[in-house]
Amino acid sequence: MRLSEHRYRTISSIRGPLLFVEQVFAARMGEVVRIACPGGETAEGEILKIDGDTALIQVFGETRGLGLDADVAFTDAIRQAPLSADVIGRVFNGSFIPIDGAPMFVPEQWAPITGAPINPTARARPEEFIETGLTAIDALNTLVKGQKLPIFSSAGLPAKEMTAAIVRNARLAGGGAFVVVFVALGLPHHEYAFYMQVLAGMEGDFTAFINRAGEPVMERLLAPRFGLAVAEHLAFARGMDVLVVITDMTNYCDALREVSTAREELPGRRGYPGYMYSDLASLYERAGRIRGMPGSVTMLPVVTMPEDDITHPIPDLTGYITEGQIVLSRELHQKGVFPPVDVLPSLSRLMQRGIGSGRTRQDHRRIADLLYKQYAKGRDLRRLEAIVGREGMMGSDRLMLDFADAFERELIHQGAARRDINASLDGGLALLGRFPAEAP
């Protein structure tokens, strides 16, 4: 809430999207400022740093043509998100401005985009699974309400097609109020057109925040926070189960590094700021359930691993904070498998809490364990096959090789088709039935 407004014309320098304003006597970190631009327009910014009486301001927009005599108004307000049930079915940019051609809705309330931390003692254990429609996740790495489960991809892999399939097909197996909050960051034009086409074909059970590559870098940092503020409102004020899908967190971290460099901060690993871990945690830890409340926030962030390196700071830090990972495989993609999920390094640490009798099926755990066991054997035997050839192997070993091939071709691969959990488990059971020595 704005209490007062102070105006200054004491800009000392302009460096790209950054303003340095001197002789500031009242300011706070994160405060929203308004800058009078040439032509009578107004741009917004946010205070990033305060050093003595000098405030460093990040402008959300273009600073070209802006002079040192520009008027800067300090609003004494932090950035807030407009909240309402009318947000469902809408598409916004990274500044929460509608881009779907419809007018802005009337907010019922406003809330800080940073959200309110969930008291650890009030957190409820993640339980009950969310069906994504993908067998590799639902049957083998089950997503559970309140979980944070990242997807680790690499350049050239069909992460956007997999993301689109999840956004279209995710739902609660038992029914109930469910909505997807989709956040896309730093999209080039072809990806922007792809996702907009996907959203146009969906019904009104989603909300989207789309940031394009040519838009202000600060919007790349704001969009996930706007999306999570909306998700928290829908979950904890309206009792809905919300799945937040964010793509791509690598673009987010690159934006974080760009702003950090502009602020002349000391770099950490690979030039990323030393506080990147806590910054990522401030987003990921907003997922969860609250004891005694019906709603939940579940998160699926997509991370493109630079140079296919899972030890790179972005996937490395993400792995510390989240509860597992879904890993995409270049080898499977080259075989034409979609989605190309490598189930052996993939893991859902909370899977056990979301499966079994009353949630999925009583035989879910046993089927998944047997599938893992036989596929791991088959994968391991492929190395032996490369040395001695298939003819030099025992019949039982050749059987495991056939199983591994069938597992990838028939179970993991599903193309554009959606499978519910029963179809996924029945498919796994049928596959095991063709290898009677290991069938349940």
C-alpha cells in the first residue's frame, strides 16, 4: 500500500536498464518507482540496491532517450500482484499485462509477489498423485501434490513438446478443482508461437505468463513470482490444486546473472551470483501443502542443462532444493522415443507417498520395481553386446536385451497420445507378462 511518494531529479548515470539516483533520503529494497519517459509515457522500475544516499534502480522497459533530468517518483510500495478467480483462462506477459486481447480483470485483492513463507510446522506431507498423462512420470516417477520435481533437458531435446503435453494433459485422477499455472521465460518467436497455439486449444483451466526474449530482462525475474502469487491465491484462498510449470529456469538464472553483473556484484560459480541458491529456493519452496487446508501448489520447473552438464550450477542447485528429477535422454530422442525420459537416473523421492491402494493401484509399486529391475539389466547388457555381439550371449541375456528395447519402444514412447495411470500400469504389466520369469 502506498503511504507517500517522493520525487527526484538527481539521476547521476544511466547504464542500460539501470539508473543511479543520488541524494535519496527515503527508499527501501524492492520499492516500485515510476520514471517519466520522453513523450509523456511512464516506465516502472524497482530498487535493487541502496548504497548510502544512492539508489540503484532497474527499469522495466527501454531507457533509450531518457535524460539525467528525468523525473523519478519513489512510491513507497513494493510490487504486488492483482488476484482474482478471473485470472483463470487468461494469458499475461511478465509484467502481468494481458496479451490475450481481453481487458484486465478487476482485482479482488492485492498481494506481494514474494508471497508469504509457509511455516515449516504447518506444512502437510505431499500426498496424492497428479496425473500428467505420461507413463514415464505417472508409473515410474510419480508426481505428488505439493512436490517440486524438475525436468532436466538438454539443447535440441523436445522439452517444449513434453512441457506442452503436460500443460494440456495434467489433471487430478480423482477429479476436483485443478488448474495449471504456466510460466514461460525468454521465449524466441517460434517457441512463443508454439506455446500460444497450445494455450489457444485449451479450456479455461489454466493461467499463463509469457515472457519473450526481446522483452525486459527484469520481467524474466518477475514472471515466476507473479505466477506463484496467483498459484498461492488459487490454492490457499480458493482450495484448488495448482500445478505450476516453469520453462526455462536456465533463462531465469541467466537473467539473474545479467542483473547481478550490471550491479557489479562479485560473481560466483560460472559467473552466476553467489545468492543464486537462495534465490532459486525462494521460488521452489513456495510449493507445498498446508495442514488443514484443501489446496496445494505443485511445481514442475524445466531446466536446460548447459553443455549437457548435470553438474552445472543451475541443475546442481536445483537438485539440492527439489525432490527428485526427470532426466531427458539424447540417445532415446535419436531413437525416436517421445518423451525421451531416461528412467534410470530419473527419480521422484516422494513417489511412495502418492501411490498404492486408494491413490493409484495396489500393484503400482511392484510393477514399477520389476520394470526398473529388468530395464536396468537390459541396459547393462547392451555394453556386453557391443563387445561380444548378440550371438555370443546367453538366451536369458538376449531376452533382457529384447525387454529393454520393448520397454523403450512400447512403454516409454507414446507419442502425442495421453495415457491414464491404469493404461500405463496395464501396459507395464503386459510387458512383464511377455517375460514370465520376472512377471508378478
